[in-house]
Amino acid sequence: MSNQANKAIVQEMWRALSDMDWDTMKRCMHPQIHYRDVPSDDPGAFGPENCVKRLQIAFKHLKKQEQVTHHIAADGDTVFLDHTETWTFGSGETASHTFASMHEVRDGLVYRWSDYW
């Protein structure tokens, strides 16, 4: 896949996350995806269903989630995303968090997703 195509699938997955469009998210994920928060001791989630279940634990408390992309770069099958997420909770409180995400694309889908915060 081209750098542009690899960036496009990553951007589509993140748009779906912001929209909490779980079906589209799963369609962007390779069947053998591994998603993890690198700084934590948690081993992460494997497979689209488990990745979405993991995300829904936090997102069920949100009214909305907005993203600002600062940088996106692709080098072959690796896509780097520097971005800020703003979470708006049901209570109206907000929290913003800037972090980096690395993605590996395989067969046109996100195969590995590692968040660094």
C-alpha cells in the first residue's frame, strides 16, 4: 500500500473513534490487530471485537470525543499520529490529552496500534 493509503485508513479509524462508530472502526482493523497503551502494564487487546470492547469501557462515560491532528506521517506500513483528544463527559466536564500513536498497516488495515502518553 502507498503511504497515502496507509494514512487514509488510520485517519478513517480515528474519525470513526471520534464518532463512536464502532462498526466502521472494526472494518478498519486487521483481524489480528493488537492495540495497547504502551506506558501501562496491561497487555492490551487482540482482535477488532476486543479492541472496541476495551475502548467502550471509557467511551460509555462520554458525551463526545473530539480530536485535533497535529502531525501525521507515513513511512511504508508505519503511520505516526501526533494528536490531542478532548473528552466531554456526561457531566459536562472535559479533559484534553495529547499523545502519539503508532500504527502498522497490513493488508490495507490497521494491524498494530500503540498509544504513547
